Amino acid sequence: MNLTVNQAQGRVPVTIVAIHGDLDGSNYQTLIARAQAAYDAGARHLLIDMSDMPFMASSGLVALHSIVKLLQGAPTPDPEAGWEALHAISREQTVAKQPFVKLLSPQPKVSKTLEMTGMNAFFETYTDRDTAVGSF
């Protein structure tokens, strides 16, 4: 997996993190660390571009959950907690979409993973970058 980070200006500044390659147990902490670095640099609105990410393992769900918590200013779950991190996602899911992290163009397998886990109800998802940036 490779990550690229760009900035875009909508009504607010938006940090766009593009994921290139699969998101899995070997690299999900890299995504969390990159989001942490963006947050530390002042990012408060994050668009995750999944257009070049063909697969996401359950550890990717942990990464997404951690990033949401980070952007909310809340403590992130310990990624070493294993299943407990996944159970935390289930306990904290809400029907309301959260406003700080949005998804761009998840590929079919990734969309299916989001749907099967109910995480799709937690994220606004867009297929057009400009529309996504303007939604913040």
C-alpha cells in the first residue's frame, strides 16, 4: 500500500488521503499514523480516496474507526487489542453519519465489506471528488 496526501479547499480545508493498494493487517497502522500526522498538522476534515484500493481487510475497519475517533478528538482504540478493537466499532456505531471523515469511490469489494459490517451507515460516500470536498 502507498498513500498520497493532498489538500483541497471547499467551505473548509479538506485533507485527502488516497490509498493505493490493499489495506490489510500489514499496513493499516500506516494509515492511522498518516491520519494522526495530518491531524497534528491541523487537519480536521478528511476525505479517504479508495478509488485505487481493491481490498480492505477487517484491520482496515479498525483503521477507519481509529481515524474517526482521532478526528473527533477522542482517544483511539489500541490497535494491538485485536478483536476488542473490532468490538468497539460495533458498540459505537450509530445510524447518523459522522461529519469529519468521508469516503471517495470505494471499489466493489470494499463497498461490500462496508455494507456487510454496517460501516456504510457511518460514512458519507461519494464518487466525485469535487462533490465530496464540497460536502464538508
